[in-house]
Amino acid sequence: MSTQFKYWEPYVSPFDPCPPIRIKSYSTPPNLYMTFQPTGLAQFQTPREALHHGTLWPELFSPYPNPHKWGEQDG
Amino acid sequence: MWYYEKKLQYPVKVSECNPMLAKFLIEQYGGADGELSAALRYLNQRYSIPDKVVGLLTDIGTEEFAHLEMIATMVYKLTKDATPEQMKAAGLGAHYSNHDKALYYENAAGTPWTAAYITAKGDPIADLYEDIAAEEKARATYQWIINLSDDPDLNDGLKFLREREIIHSLRFREAVEILIEERDRKKIF
């Protein structure tokens, strides 16, 4: 399964006025990796769970905000 | 900063006196999917996007200004020798009353360019998808202008510009692929 967030390190100048944010992240939800949804994709166990997640398929769920801290492997 | 080269990216030749084509071409000058929108969109988005794709936005944004010059040259050639009567007959009477022969950042219907045509969402995926859509819309606009024009020399320049939209769209899609690539993960074979 693909990772849900990617990280990058912007350039930091010695003359920046504010304390730098050294690592920035952006969301890469699973739809970006699925050109066409395959048939028979596994579904959540209960309708309640599916409703809560907003989708029938766990593989298409995208968490936000980032539940993992920087450095941990997510997804 | 920029260096200026005093020539067009691709030669512009207009062989028929048809000021009405200028009215249609102005869509690519100051329209929503025109070259000004494209240049300003890319050159603005590049500040907050991951550094891997900043260079691409700088290069394509710069090329869009070269395209803007080509469109401007076409419009100027088509209108510079037109009489007020010819301007009126070409549907450019309203333009003439406001601007004489001056070019203006407006669309084919005369609506002035607005920053509302472009966005900067800050999310790199959303911004690049907008760029891909913008290139496809610009390609379509060139197609409709070519359909309206029967000047083969002018169409030669428009076909060049249409092809550039196709290449830019591919480059932006490649940029998305770079940004969604799983680089942090260790590959196990």
C-alpha cells in the first residue's frame, strides 16, 4: 500500500527572519495510485465502519491530519 | 531574474488582412486559459511547491511569456492597419472606442483579465492537477481558433503553440509522478 504522506526539506537561508520549518509534508491519498478501481476490493466489516470512514473500501481511505509523526512509516 | 532575447520563440507570419481573427486570438492573450494566466499561475505556484519541481514551473512559466509575445505579435499585425470601420466590422468597435489599436488583457468577449482565473491552493498535487487541466484547456482553445481561421501562415504558428500545450501537460503529469513516488521506502527484492 502507498504511503499517505510525503515529506520534503525546503531550502533554509541563513537570513530567514523566522525559525525554519525544516520538514514539510503533503498528502498523497490512495486515489493517486489507482487508475481504475479493481473489482472485488475488500470492504469494511460493518456498514457503520464504512459510513464512519466515508468509503466502503479501507484501501481508499485517506487519514487527515497526518496520524503519524515525521520519520515513522505510514500507510 | 530573466534575460531577454529579442526574437520570438517561433516565427509569426500573418498573410491575410482579417482583423476579426484578432478578436478570437485575444482569448489566448487575456482569457482564462490564455498565456498570461498560464505564465502567472506557474511562476506564482513555484514558491510553495517541493523543490524537485520548482525548476519545471520556472521553465514552463517563462516559456508561456514567449507564447504571450507570439499572440501579441499576431494580434498587432492583424489590427495595426485596420481602419475604424474595419475594426467595427470585425466586432472590435467596443475595443477601438476604449483602446484604439492598443492590445489589452481581455478575453474574446472583452472581459478584462482577472486574477480569479488562476489559483494557488498550496497543495502540490492540487496545484499540478490544475496546471494539467489548464494546458488541456489551452490546447482546446487553440483548436477552436484554428477552426475559425483560414490563414495558413497564422495557423502554422497556432499549431506550434498547440503542440507546446501537449508537451507541457505531459511534463506536469511527470511532475505529479515524481511527487507521489515512494522515495522514503526501502525497496526489498
